[in-house]
Amino acid sequence: MNVKPLGDRVVIKNVETEETTKSGIILTGTAKEKPQMAEVLAVGPGGNVDGKEITMHVHAGQKVIYSKYAGTEVKLDGQELIIVRQSDILAVVE
């Protein structure tokens, strides 16, 4: 299924985090923090959103860091995706 976000929305997918610490301790699912790094899958067109002109600064394929509790989590075709506003994206990782 293809997801096309509207307005200033961005569809992202979390990047998998390491299962062990640097010292070799294996982390269980409950001990791990929610990752804040994700890959951009789709970007909305921007334009006039809530009376403001929005220019999109991210594009598909980039890795980004987003706010910890931002977005709406959805599950499509077995994939867990997050839809966030561009303003919830804090940085692009290069």
C-alpha cells in the first residue's frame, strides 16, 4: 500500500536500535527507549497550511531525528509507520 501524506505531514519509519549495550548487556523490549531516529518514506506537498506558507525541507530517503512523543503511529501492511508534522522533525542526519 502506498501512503501519500497531506499538507506538511511526513511519513517516517523508525530505524532499528541495537539490542545490546556497549558492555554486552542484552536489552529486553521493555528496557529499550523509544528510538528517535527514523527514515523518511514519504513527504507531503507543503503549501498553505493553517494560513502559513510551508516549504518542505526533507525528502524521502533521509534519516531524521524527531521529537520523542510526536506523531501518530499507524500499522500498514505489517509495517509500523509514524506520521508527523515537519515541525516535529528536529534534525536531518547526514
